[in-house]
Amino acid sequence: MLIHPWDAPHDDAEWQHWLAEHDFGQLAVSGPPGEPPHVQPLHFAYDAGRAEVVTHLARPNPLWHALEANPDVLLSVVDDYVYVPGPWQAAPDGPPEHGVPTSFYAAVQLRCRAHVVDDPDEKADLLNRQVGHFQPEGGSARAAAGEAPYGRMLSGIRGLRLEVTGVRAKFKYAGHRTEEVQDRIAAGLAHRSGPGDAAAREHLLRRRGT
């Protein structure tokens, strides 16, 4: 992923805050030589304090075989993306039709070392951490090994702790454009009001300090 200086996060807090609220991504695992990479969509919970991600998958998932061959993985998360028409990006002193279309998006890639969790008590703890993230209001019973209602189901899954070893983050929102062009893009996003436009506009304005 190419990251220009104007697209880089301002600090770690920027991407960590974004990742805490964008908790669905794709886990890429290289696997054995000669096989294509495995890419698994999944929900996850990121813990900045522990620098790790927790998640789980069904035991029959073919990804486990790939992880045994290579536990170094990449978790990729992309969201808040929109298409930006060319005229919105045109130079103030040039014709609108000469503007270059582009995409805006936020992306975080976590390079991780995967640790498989098979101990029933540890799996229960991992699941409770995930549910606590997605369901802070409660409403579901806690998982506990050997106890209803979820104890018997633990054998059907395997847990994953992803130890974060590297981070690449990008916020591509016209950071290198003039204020006049940024204002035009922000107005266009507000007027179009399509999927993702409000979030993209918020990023654009926030990152320029307004």
C-alpha cells in the first residue's frame, strides 16, 4: 500500500481510534508454497493496550492448515471509501473537465503473528472479550468451559490471538489539495450525500484542522 506523506496518520491515536470503530476486515494468510493466499472475512476486536487482535473461526476452516505453515499474517481493514468525480478535483484556474477522478478511503493493515487458541478456558475468555467489544450493553450469557449455554459449542471453534508486529495506515482525503479544492470536494460530498460521503467529508475536514 502506497502511503504519501499527506495521507499518513497524524499519530498512532488516529488510526487506533478508527480501528476501534471499524472492526470487520480480511485476514490474509500466505499458506504453503504453491497455494494461493487464504483471505478470510471476519469480525475482530482490537486491543491497543495489549497490541493484539482477538477473533475466532470454525474448526473446519481451511485457513488453519495455512496458519500452521506460516503464522505471519496480515489483517486488512478498509472503509469510509467514496468515489470522487474529476471536476471536484480540478485546479481552480483550469477547466472542470480536466480534473482527475480518484478514490478516498481509510485503511489500516496490521502485520501480525498468529497464535491459535485451543484451550477451552482460554477460548471462553477470548469469546467474552469479543462479545464485550461488540455488545457492551450485555444481554448474552458469558461463555465458560463445560457450562451452558455455550460450553459445549467451544469444541466447534478455534480462537486466534493476533500479536501485532507492524502497522501501516492511510487516510486518503485530498490532503495535498489546496483549501479551495478541498472546500469544493467537501461541498460535493455534502450535496451528493451518498453512502460513505458523510464519513469521507468528516475525515477531509478533520484532517485539515477545521
